[in-house]
Amino acid sequence: MGVSVASLGFPRIGLRRELKTALESYWSGRSELDALLSTASTLRRVNWTSQKEHGADIVPSNDFSLYDHVLDISAMLGAVPEAYGWKGGTVDPVTYFAMARGSQGCCAHGVTAGEMTKWFDTNYHYLVPDLTADQTFRLSTTKVVDEYREAKALGFQTRPVLLGPVTYLLLAKIRGDQEVSPLGLLERVLPVYQQVLEQLVAEGADWVQFDEPGLALDLDDAARAAFRTAYATLTAAVPSIKIMLTPYFGALDDNLDTALSLPVHGLHLDLVRAPEQLADVLGKVRPELLLSLGVVDGRNVWRADLSRLLNGLEPIFRARGNLVLAPSCSLLHVPIDLARETDLDPEIGQWLAFAVQKIAELRTLATALEQGRDAVRDVLEASDRAASLRRSSPRIHDLAVQTRLMAVTPEQSCRNAPFARRRDEQQAWLDLPLFPTTTIGSFPQTPEIRAARAANARGELPEADYTAFLREQTSKAVRWQEEVGLDALVHGEFERNDMVQYFGEQLSGFVFTKHAWVQSYGSRYVRPPIIFGDVSRPHPMTVEWWRYAQSLTERPMKGMLTGPVTILNWSFVRDDQPRAATCRQIALAIRDEVQDLEAAGAAMIQIDEAALREGLPLRRRDWKTYLDWAVESFRLTASGVADRTQIHTHMCYSEFNDIIVAIAAMDADVISIETARSKMELLDAFVQDAYPAEIGPGVYDIHSPRVPTVEEMVALLRAARERLEDRQIWVNPDCGLKTRKWPEVEPAIANMVEAARLLRAEA
Ligand code: GLN
Ligand code: ZN
């Protein structure tokens, strides 16, 4: 009886990004595997220790991953696609990283990496399990047990966490057959999970956490039945281990009865995303089911209002006597420790809590429940003070922004002429060839550029020298683009640290951290800005760089902006007003920039909405509301220009079938998308009637160091021609090239330009 504090998962990257350093050094051959594994082991020890120290009673193991926790399960199951040449046995690191990143291979071809996509509605990416209809599974790693044992040897009794079998399969794809449901493989997957559970029992584990965020999705009866089969089978087969079933990211809703009927010992609830489900659950739950209440936001950085939470928790504790308190989801999505942010504006700092602070908040709540509020009076008072200051702070509320927003008219979100008329004007002005070639914006952020930026930030490289250096980089990139024969040029984004941060730093209402990294995928981490107040643009942000770049060439130079929905979705967003309102504020700020670029002479302006799709609510019935305000925000940003000005947009990782109407409603003149890894299948959505405008389907997978051949890209473009009209097609990479190296980019883009030339000859 009592209250325990549980952590469902902790950031893997290390307070000083140790994992990134170790991975990249291993990948580049600068260090041995042992060094990587030893860093990983140190990180796990530090994480367990720190979670305990901050007050967690239950700490997870196997939440760590060298690359991705979904890939870890594929490896555990031995689900390695044939192309990787794996011979069976244990999935070794070379195979594991080849699945994650592709490999150049010994012969000319190499193997491409697996497909990556967003983890639910987060900015974390996982490797999509790539299965076949007759897939077999065999336990092929010892990771789960190894990490449990490792913790135990250090004195930590952990609750191992695994991505549950049903969500794993819901996220999987059956190669070559979209129609076959991967859930058909459940019976084959379960024995491997069972074996892992048996091994854990043998090692002394008493609880295990099964993450099943799939329960927060729209499911059909077959999927619900799969949950029943899976948990009936596992609990019957291994009765001595207790399962904490852990759905998160939303309400259980119409899956609630299914979840409550499963023969598990505990059920977690995400009460940040879906507080309203609590009453329903309390009314229906069997008394012996242990509830884990996810009351502290695992997806955002705001400090919890502890007294308010206690008001809700006290009666539940009195009624049930036995509770687990937890973050709403794994803390993977928040930075590690606010204490590192010593330079943060203190007024804003007091409104925040990162991973370890969130665990401490849960400890305070648990203590208050068990011993009464007086036992933690000081902490509660500090929390009350922070909450009330945040409600009233003049730093947050800007009357001018609110007034301008209220005066927005519907006309401001409409271009003058429809696309067909705009296209003629644009073509007359731009005079582009068939299949015009371009890139998405950024060029390699070389060590030299990073060093210069760091030196400038430290005050060691004077502003004027830094600018001169960046101009030099820009001018080299412009010259190279002309030489290689691209049609629409970009300035290269050398001055940008990040496509959102660069804008956020120049807008009011944003604050930035120094160390608050979160994992995006593999060794790529981001430091999302924190939007704490009303947003406005004090001065132009990109016009000078565009002007300089355009002055170097006769060819069109694209203005390059990040769109409002993406800025919103890649930031930690204030939770004291609707997201839609924050998004519209950003839209007005970027609209000013679009108009300034046009006034400076830009004929093409790209407004990246890389993250539009990932903001989609998990439940379909919530889509329309989101898409309405997201599309309106984009249009508000893009529509203040003349018809002959060509508006581009770009989206990453997107699957468009189900939102093509909204994508078309954005009314951009050109959209570039990521299609290289999916072999143009994604293009099926863009049939003529649905999408009349121009499209650049990516032909170069920029997530892999591999250089694609001319033939490969021609083949992709031919596949595009089967689906689109010639006049619609642009030729470009999947995304920006900032993470690649010049020796990869130069031949790849040269091949791409050649592919476009060959295609023109075919047309
Ligand atoms: N313009 C950006 C770039 O090229 C777009 C990146 C993105 O969509 N993620 O880097
Ligand atoms: Zn992109």
C-alpha cells in the first residue's frame, strides 16, 4: 500500500551528449566498438543513479538504445530484412547500424537504410519494422536481459521496458504488400516475447513495463482482439512476472474497455493529454488493478502546478490506497536537467522543469499524499508562486500582437489568382526548363562552419569576421550550384544553426537553452525553442542573406523560411493558450518576412512545413480541427504576395494519402516531399484532380551517406512520370543536405542533375 514514483523511460543521450560523440566516433572508425559500449554502459549507470536520487522508486531498464527502441525490438525478434545479409545468430552492431543508416557495401550498390518515420505525434523517429508476410522470428539479442542484469549488479532492481508486441506490429509494414496486416504475425512474435519474459523472471525481475501507445490510436476490432490475445497469452505463459501496461500520448477512449479487460497487473494513464478519461477509468477499473497516473507532462517543459494536481490526486489516493505516479510518457522527449541552464533568464527558468525535475515533482506529490501537504510545504509554496507569476507576467502578454491577430481578415489568407493563372505568370517570369532541378535549402554544415559558429558564440570570432566567413561559404555554394547546373538555387543556410532556432532567436516570445537537447533520431538531437509568450518579429530575419546570395547569380535564388506550423511543432509550446492561437501569431510574423523578401526582389520563396503532418492528432476525429488552423496559418503566411511570386513549400517524411485535400488547400505553387526511400509510392496521393500544383518528389535519400546513382534516380523519376504530368515535376533531394558531407553531396547532386537531363531527353 502506498504511492510509488515511476519513471517510464529516461533520455539516452547523456547530459553532455556523450552518446552522440561515442556513436559518431565509432561510425567514422575513430574508435572501437568497446569504447561505444562502455560509454553506453556509463550513461545507463548515471541515468539509473540520477532517477533514484531525484526520487523515483521504480526505474526502467532497456529504455536505453544505441539508436532506436523500435529497431531494438526488430533486432530482438531477428526481423532483419534479407538485403542486410545477416546470417542468423545474434544481431551484431554492424547489421544493426546498417539497418539504421544504410551501408555503402563492398560492391557498387550497398544497402539503403530502413524507412524512418515519426514516433506517434512526436519529433522522435523510429525505424519502421520491415517484415515479410511469411516472416519468422527468433530471439536474436540479449539486450533486455543484459541491461536488467547490468542494473541489478549495480544495485538497481529495474522494471524493464519493452515496446509491446501489438504496437510493434501496428507500426510495422509488410514488404511489398500494404494490404496484409502485420497483426497476422502476432502468434509468431509472442513466443519471442515470452522467452524474454522467462529470462527476466530467471534473473529476478518482478515487473515489466509494456509500452502500448497503439492503444491511443483508432483501432479496429482485429487490433483490439490482438491486444486480448497478446496479453492473455503472455500472462498465462509467464504468470510470475507482473505487467504494467503503458499506453500514452492520448485517451484510451473507445479502447478503454479493451485495456481494462486485459489480464495485466497495472495500467498507466496519460492524464496530461487526456485528463478527462480518469473519471471513466475510476468508475470501471477493478480494485486490484494498480493504476499508474501520468500526471506530469513528459512531452513538455513546463513546471507542474503541484497544488492543483494534489487536489485531484488526494481523493483518488484515499479511495484506492495504492497508486503509482509517473510522467505522462517516457521522458525521452524532454531535456535532462534544468540545473545545467545557468544562463537562462531566471524569470522564465522558474516556470520550467526537465526530466529530473519532473521526477522530483512526482516525489513531492507522493510525499504530500502519504504524509500530508505540510511535509512538503516549502516546495508546494514555490510551485504555487511560479504558477501564479506565470499567469500574470507581463513578459507573456503583448497587447499589440493580440490586437493585430484580431484584425486578420479572410482575404489575407488567399492568393489573388488560382494556381493555373499564377503558374502562367510564374513561368513567364522564371522561364524554367522542364523538370527543373533544385535543392531543399541547406548545404553541409562542415566542422569548419560549426567551429566558426562556436568561436563566434564564445566571443572569440568577431561578428564582422564571422559574417565574412559565412559570405565566403555562401558564395562558394552559389558558384558550385551554377557549375553543377542546378536551375533554382539556394544560399545554403550556413548562417543557421537550425531551421527553427534561427527564426526563434530573432522573434519575441521565444527563449533558448544551451544544453537542453532531445533526440530526434539516432545521433541527431535538437534543442527545441521554448515559446513562452506572445510572438512577434522585431526586424527582418533573412533578407540580407538572401540579397547577398541573389547578388551572386542570375538564376533565381529561393528565399528560405520555416513555416509557422513547423516552428510550432518543433518547439516546446506554451500550454496557457490553444496551440492554434500561438500558431497564428507565428504566421503573422513570418508573413512579414515573406513580404520583405518579395519587396527585396525574391521570385521564389520556400516556406518549409516539414512538421505539418506530425502535428496531426492521433485520432482521426480531431484531424479536421488541426488541419483547418494549420492550413490557415500557412496561407496567412504565404498569401501576402503577387501572383508571379512562386511559393514553395517542403515537407519531410510525409505520407499524404489521408491529408491530400489539406495539402492542396495550402495552395503552394511547388511542394517538395520525401519519396526516395519509399520508391515513389507516396506519390500515389498526388493524382491530378487532387493536386494540380507542381511537385518535387525527392530522389536522393539524404539520411544515408550513400551516393545514389544516375540510373537509380532516373528510375525514380520515371516512376514519378507514371503518376504525375511532366509539367508538374521538379527534381530535388528528399530534404536539406546539412547533415551530409560535401564529398557525398557533390557527386549525388551532379548525378541528380544528369538524371534530370536524361529525363528531359525522354520527354
Ligand atoms: N530548408 C531546410 C533545409 O534544407 C529544410 C529542412 C527540413 O525540412 N527538415 O535544411
Ligand atoms: Zn525535409
